Amino acid sequence: MSLKQRLLVMLLLSFSLLWSVSAYWLFVDLSKQMQHTLDQRLAASARMVAGLLNQLPQGWQQNSSAVELPDMPAVACEISLKTGEVLLKTHAGLSSSMRQADSGYSLHQKGGEAWRVYTLKSDELVIRTADRIAERQALSWQILLTAGLPFIIALCGSLLLAAYGIHRGLKPLLALSVKLKQHNPLSSEPIAIPSAPAELTPVLNALNHHLAYSSQLIRREQAFAANAAHELRTPLTAIKTHAAISKQLCQPGPAAEHLILLGNSVLQLQHTVEQLLLLARLDSAGNWPDEPSQPLAEIIAQALSKLNNIDRVECLNIAPVCPALPAELLSVMLRNLLDNALKYSLNTGLVCLDTAVEQSTLHIHISDPGPGISADDLKQAMQPFWRKGQIQGSGLGLTLVQSICQRFNATLSFSHTPQGFTATLTVPLQNHR
């Protein structure tokens, strides 16, 4: 979960809890106030009726007959003498239940409905007023809706404003991540974020310090590898020359055989030095020199000219195209892949080189009848100086191929087939239409 998502979740939970508690507290308080107000309305209605009746001439009760008014939907009223004689009433079905009420407030059930009753005894009269509990509950729900809807709207608005504020606040971090992705590891140029907040300034300063130090270390390592490989070139060439001369001057025998082994070792070491130099050039920050494009067939011929056992290599469907990679580098890639295929196929069967063109890319398939390599070993094979088994070599072949792919937008993939193992090199084409 990202930092932005975590902040939004925390704000959502916090706002929801605070607003819910506030809304619940307000609803409970309003409900109590509403119940109190409605009770006061019942009591005020009863007292008002009592006040009006007290203004009538004395003895009016004896001259009055019972009056029954039509039912009112929400309220009920009954006026009776203390002797039990009813003078006025509504809701005839409720009248008998209301007569059981003592002075003050009480609850009564009639016909599956609950009523809130207030009883007032004044002189010879008993006045009872009542209202439905259902009406009170409907009013409570209306209050809940009226009070809750603004809270919900305010909560959603707060979350939207918080999300916008978090997005604006995290913009410098997003800008920093973009800068880091675009930053060249070999560049010592510091990373600058316009209008960076004060909290991010120490991070930027520390990051720029580490970037500068890392860039210096990388350049020093590259310079050391390039200089070491370059310094080894001259003595290796001299040793190779002297070994060749000594071989010609030496009589056949054990000494001559040792000179042959010495020459082969020098050749292997010279090949390793050349690959180290090439790796150092690839890892440098400079641009690769522009070279005129060459046809694929010529590049393959260059790669085959530096291999042994080329009679085991079969070339099929060589496309008449010009790859966008420098010819020198593509030749090195093909030579290393073909050399691995020849070595790890146990020196049996043919190694097939096949090509296919798809839109603006060229697929070069190198297949051998060998057992291939496992996924775990393949990860290690990309590391420098790793070799499987007792196979001779520098262990830099796949590392070099992978470095060239990363530098020139190419890809290298492997697959197992019933016929053996296949390495597929995918490279862009030059001026392909």
C-alpha cells in the first residue's frame, strides 16, 4: 500500500469515527429534546383545555351531554368527570385504556399501537391528552436524516479535500521518484526539486551526497578495470609472440606440448581481457561511436570467423536486413552465444542459427541439442565469471551479451524445446520500413 493510500485510509477511519460519534451524540440529544418538547405540548394542551373549561359558568357539567369528535390521526383527547362520566372524547377505542392512567405521563397500547398519555386532574374534571409513539418515531427518523445527511456530505467533502491536499503535499516526493528514474547513475549532477518543502531538503542533500560518492566509486571502478585490462594487453601480446617463436624453435617433445598449452592459455586470457575492456566501455557514460550499419550476413560471418568447430554451425534463413546495433557488438553477442551452444551441447550435433523478421525487430534463434540450463543456474549465468561444470571459458559471455542488450534496447531469452535448448536474441532493425 502506498503512502498516499495509507494516509487516506487513516483519515477515512479518523473522520468516520469522529463524525459518527458527533452525529450520534447530536441525534441522541435532539431526540431527548424532541421527546421533552412533545411531552410539554401534551401537558400544555391539557392545561389550556382546563383553563378554558374553568371559565365556563358553574354547573355547566350537569347540563352537558357526551360529545364524541372524529378521530384525529396523531393526537387524542378526553374530558371526563372524576365520577367517570365522559364529556368529550376522540378515538373511542382508546378511551377505555386512557381512563386507567394516573396523573402525569404514561404509555398505553391499543390496537397494536403505542400512545403517550398525559393525565391532568383539575377540580371535578379529568383531562387526558395523548399522541402516537409512531408519529414521534417518524419525527425522530426525519431528524436523523436531516442531521445525518449533512454529516455524510461533509465527510465525503472532507475526504476529497484531504485526498487533494495529500496529492499536492506528496507532489515533491513524486517529482523526486521521477528524477531518480531519469538520473544517470554515472552522472554527478545533483537532483533538484523546485519548491521542495523544508522536510525534504535534508533528504535531497543526503541523497545528492550519496549519488556523488557512488558515481565517483563507479567511475573509479570502471577506470581501474579499463586500465588494468589495457595494461595487460601489451605483456599478453609479448608472451603470445614469444610462445609462438619458442614453439617454432623447440624440437617436438614435452617442451613443445607445454608451449602449446601456454599459447592456448594466453589466448584464453587475451580473450578475457578483451571482454573486460568491452564491458568497461559499455558501462561508461559516454555514447557509443556511430558506425555504418552492416548486413546481418556479414556480421554473422565475422562472428563465425572467430570460432572453433564452425563446421557444426548451420545457418538458416538469414534475413537480408541491417540491425540497428553496432556490427562489432552484435558480432560479439553472436560469437558468445554460439560459443556457449557449441560447448554446452557436449560437442555433438549441429548448432542451428535461424532468423526471423517481425515488424521492426529481428529475432535470432540459436538452438543446440544440449540439455540446456535450469532457471536457477540461468540467473547465476548472468553474473560475471560464473561457469557451469568444467567447461573452459572466462564466464563473461552472457554477462557481456546482457550488458549490450541493456545498452541498445535488445532482449535475450531462453527456452527449452524437445530438440534441445534455444537462445533468442531480439534486436531492432536499421531504417526498417
